[in-house]
Amino acid sequence: MADPPGNKRKTMPDSPRRRLDWATIAGLALATGGIVGGLLLEKGSIQDVAQGTAAMIVLGGTLGAVLVTTPMTVFMRALKRLGSVLFEETSSVAATIETLIYFATQARKNGIVSLERDATEIPDPFFRKALGLAVDGTDLQEIRNMMEIDINAGEQLGEAEARVWDAAGGYAPTVGIIGAVMGLIQVMKHLEDIKEVGHGIAVAFVATVYGVGSANLFFLPAANKIRARIRSVSMLKEMTLEGVIGIVEGLNPTLIRIKLSAFDAHPEKLKKGASRAASDATASAGTAATEPAGQ
């Protein structure tokens, strides 16, 4: 019997949606608040560190050094990747596993060629490509090799983008020191006024604060957050590939579920799904046993 209209669409995992990463927002707020709060407790003033010239020296110098280090195409990708620091894409591992189990069940009943239409409707490009290759009858080892190349290429591109912000985190403190030295040079021109000398030295060291602060509060953490996103995406791809391989091999859907449960951070959901699948299978077997022969 054909599936009811819309049934297959309900098994498809939703396209990833972007939402604000509150961990990043809270981290930046906590770090900045702690530093500014400490300054105020020491009877300082925000105007003490609000120096546009120092910010221009540090940010401009750091950006210039990064551009010298990095090819423009990689730099532009790294700028776009900054969005993943402030926003995260929600992709459900559990929903993907349920989709793979559904496809595995359909393939065992009707053959893997029956998934041809489903393969074209999958929103995730990696999943769609892997299942499309399987439906087309591509050799199992060839599917694994091609999709692993896809995973490795994605990781290498992402790592190159993360290294851009690693480089910025390395240059910023040094550029801050350059800014401080430039400020001290100006101070030395006015040694006759001791009050101005003290004020000038304080202003000069603001560049160092900007350099060290931007490196350790944003650039280096951003690089590590990007790497965390890359690892998450790669893990989902690896899970999807293992599921498709299991479908091609004709594994029992329950075995595929157990195999893929290692990728889920919330395995209790999968346990419920496995229990439900086992109950459905038992019920179906019982119904078949009670039906008269020949029906």
C-alpha cells in the first residue's frame, strides 16, 4: 500500500534554523562586565579606556597583518563564518536518525530503488548526495570514499577559516604593544610637565589593553567556537554516512538505530524510539499470525 500523502515529508528532518547563541552573548557580557566592573571598583572611569586612537591602532594593525597572512578568499569566508560564533544552526540528530530508520525500513520492504523520490526531497545536501549515490547503485566503498572526501574537505576549509582568527589573536597583543610604544614616544616629548607625563603614560597603555583584550576575549575564543561548530557538523555527516551505508548493506533498522545512537547526546530519545519500533513490530507480527491463511 502506498504511504499516505505527506507521510514521507513528515519523516524528513527540518532544514537547520539559525538562532542566537546565548553562550557567546553571555560569555562576552560576563568577560566585559568583569573587566569594566573591576575598573570601576578601583575607582577608575570608563573614559580611562575609551580611546578611539588606541582602538584604531590595534584593530587596523591587526586587520592589516591578517590580510598579509591570509588569502583574500579565505579571509572573506572567515568573515562570513563569524556569524556562526553569534548564531548556531539547530540540526536535530534524533530527527536525522529517525529519517534514516524510516528509509532503512522502506528499503528492506520495497528495495533501495524505492527511495529515489525521497532522496531528491532531502533538504540537507550531504544526506541527499549520499542517499542519491546509494539509490543509483554506486559501489559501497566508493560511496564511503566520496562522502569522506566531502567531510574532510569541509573540515579543512573550516580549519583555514578558524586559523584566520587564531592569527588575529596572535597579532593583536603585539600591535597593542606597538601602540603603547607610540604613545610613550609622544609622552617623552613633554617631560617638562610631570602631570601630562603621567596622563600620557596611562593613555599609552590603553592600546595594550585593547590588544590583549580583543585577542583573549574575542579572536581566540571565536576561532575555538568555529572549530566546535565544524566538529558538530562533521559528526552529523559521519552519522548520516554510517546510516546510509547501513541501508545499502540491508541491515536491520534496529541494528542501525543502535549503531547510530553513539552519535546522539540524548540517547534516551532513541531508546524510546527503539522501544516504540519494537512494539510496532510485535503488534504487526501478532496481527499477521491471527489472520486466516490466504488473506
